Amino acid sequence: MPTEKMTDLDVTECLQLQLSEVEMLQSMFPSENEFCVDDPGVISDAQSYTDGDTTELPHQISFTLKIHVDDPKCDVEILCQFPLHYPSELPELFARSDILSRQPQKQLNDDLLEHVTSLERGEICIGEAIQWIQDNIAKYVTYSPDAGASSDAFGRTNSKKSKSEENTFSRLWIHSHHIYSKFKRKDILDLGNDSGSLTGFCLPGKPGIICVEGPKDETEELWARIRRWNWKKISCKHREDIPLKDADEERTFDELRKFAGFEEKEFDVRGGPGREYHMDLGLFYKFLEEKQCGFVFKLLLGVEGKFASDQ
């Protein structure tokens, strides 16, 4: 198939390729403990759509693979979800293993994403991802970044924080076209809770909103990680940088926080076509107002905020 067509497959072609890949994976991993589709009914729905028996788009195909690696001896679990336009779009992948601590596991998934992104779009790639994990996981087992300005096991430099970073509180307001994926939602919560220094929230649905606050370098690191993922559209709409010490007063990080912990928020979830859903934005605005952040509603969504009773 010519390259120029491979990046512009229609939904039917994409679903046919997805079904073929699922069938191939089932033959490669015949045991139920090795390959498990989250909702087998979705496979039937996708088949009905490609056969022309229905015009209703199926939900996304998602499944879990468990592979064994000989060196080092371990099992790796791979969670996968196909966007409707995969393989024209990237699959959502998350690999985990009991032998990996959190930071090496994050690095493994970052590098796996980078590798899959480098592959030719329009070609199925789960087999290639499996092979890459089997070939590379050993170096993540020994991953141990040093402190200060030395290099980690991958040759990346871990520079010390600058004084301005150490003494600046930041709050980032991130807007995404949507946040539906259970994998992205889990990863966002993991990133937000990993350091213990960040607070904020993630609002899934359409649109998707992320607010993260805490030390400047850590908020920027979370934003740098998130924006590398596969998104339809995502941007940081607003940021607040507040020095801990100025001519008039000295404050602590905790005194500047608007939120306690990092959590996912929901406000009267309302369904839409397919997997689409959105929140009651009036209730969301009320929540922001209660946190003295109501002004950011218009910055995020382009309209004035209204309480639910006003709508």
C-alpha cells in the first residue's frame, strides 16, 4: 500500500486492520492468561460494522497482554487500547511489571511511546512494541538515576534545581479537546500523586481540564510528560508563577495551594454519542469559584462562567 494512503485510512479499513491484529495476537498468545479482551462484545460490534450490518460505530477495542521475558526473567503486562482510527493514529499502550519501580516504569513507557511514534503510521505495530519491550526491558531493571548534576543509566543529565525554581510556586491550567482514555486518566493521576509535592485535579470528558500546582520544576515536568502523549489537541492555557519570597512577605508552598491532593473530578456526567461525554460546566464553574479560581473558566473555555441554576 502506498505510504500516502497509509496515513489516511477510513474507519472501516482501520477496524479491519484492528480485527486482523487481534486475531493474530490471539493466535500468538492463545492462553486466556496471556491475552484478554476487555469487552469481547466490542469485537463483535466492530465486525458487524465492517460487514456493513450496522452504521453505529463500535467502542474502542482494548485488551491486556501478558508476555514473558527470559532476560531478566519476568512477566510484563501490556495494556492496549485502539483509537477508532488506529493504525492511522497511535495506539494507547501502558507496560508494567512487578520488577520495575515507578520511575523506571515511567521511563519505559515514555521510551516505548517514542519508539512507537517513530514507526510508519498506517501499519499495525503491537507486535513491534512487544518485541521492543522484550529487547529493552533489562536496562530499566537497572535504572538508577543519580542525584545532582550527574547522568542516569540512559546518559541523560539530572541537573540541580535553580534557585528560582526552588523558590517559585506554579499553577498550570491545561486544556485538552477531550480526555476519555482510562489509560491516560490513570497515568495523569499517577503523575500527579507520584512526587507528593503536587496538588490539583483532572476533569475527564469533553473538554478535558488538568490543573497542577506545586514547585515550578515539578509542574513543568508533569506538563512536559503529558504533552508528549497522543492528543487530538492540548495546550497550557494559563499559568501562575508566584515567588515564595518577595519584598513584602514570605510564604510556603502549602499556603499558596488551592487544592488538597491530586484527584479526578466529576460533575453530573452527561453522555453523548459513542464514548463521548461531558460534565455539567455550571457545577465545574461553581467548584472553581469555591477555590477562588473562577476567573480561569473563561481562559480555559472561552465563555463566561455561569452557575448551573443560571443556565
